[in-house]
Amino acid sequence: MEDDLKLVKRAKHGDTEAFAMLYEEIYENMYRFALYTLRNTADAEDVVSEAVVDAFASISKLRSEEAFKSWIFRILTNKCKDRLRECANRMLDLDKEAEQIEGAASGQSMEEAAYVRKLFFELSEEERLIVGMHIFCGYKSREIAEILHMNENTVRSKESRALKRMAGQF
């Protein structure tokens, strides 16, 4: 964690190598999150790239080094929402893309998958971050609590409530 904070501080001062090292650490989780959200590999790659470009351009404005991960995931979440809006009016070939998503439920119809995604985006931004970081990126409650500067029990209860609300609507 200490090394990450130093990297963020260096990146805030224009060190591109430090930013690249931070990006290398978080890329896989960002991509998983985007792929689950968008269910399209090309769109996921695009939004991750866009989020990283935006983050790099504005990292000097980041107020707290400790907030880097939650900050970049918020940028990514917004990019995903923008892409979903863009794609709402065009047909997507989800069959092949859905097979690539880790943990995709076997036999899940495209309609069910779309409905789960809709329910996910009805959660608050904080709930989406918590659920997404845990389920799609594999972070533990303790790690999410550190990233979001929250109590570990609060993270678990917010995630539990969000998942129960989604399940109740499914």
C-alpha cells in the first residue's frame, strides 16, 4: 500500500512510468468490471482505455493518494454508463461475449442477463462499486473498505442489502 501511495504521488507530479505501474496493477480488475457490465470485449477494452486516458489527464487533480483506486473505478463506471447509453439503440451480439465472462450462469438467457445488468445499474454508485469490486474483481471486504475508506462491516452490509434488493426484483 505504501508503495502504491508513492506511485500515485509520483504520477500526480507527471511521472508517466509511475502511472503505468499503477495501471498495470489495476488493469485486469478494470477490464473484468467493464466486461461484465458491457458484455462486449471490444467495448470493455475501449472504456478501460478511455478511463485510463481521462485518469492520466486529470490525476494531478486527485485530492487524496489513498483514493486512487476508487477514483479510477468511478471514472470507469461513468464510462460504462455512457457506453451503455450509446449502445441502447443498436443490437448487440451477446451470445459470444457472454461465454467469455467469468462465472456467467449457464443457461442464462440474454433477457435475464440484460435484466441483471439493468438491476445492477439501478444501484447507487457506491453500491455498484462495492458489488462490482467484490463480485467481478475479486476484492475482499477488507480490501474494498481500504480502497473506499469505509468500515469493513459497512462494506459487507451495503453489499448484502444491494444484492438482496437485486434478488428481490429478479
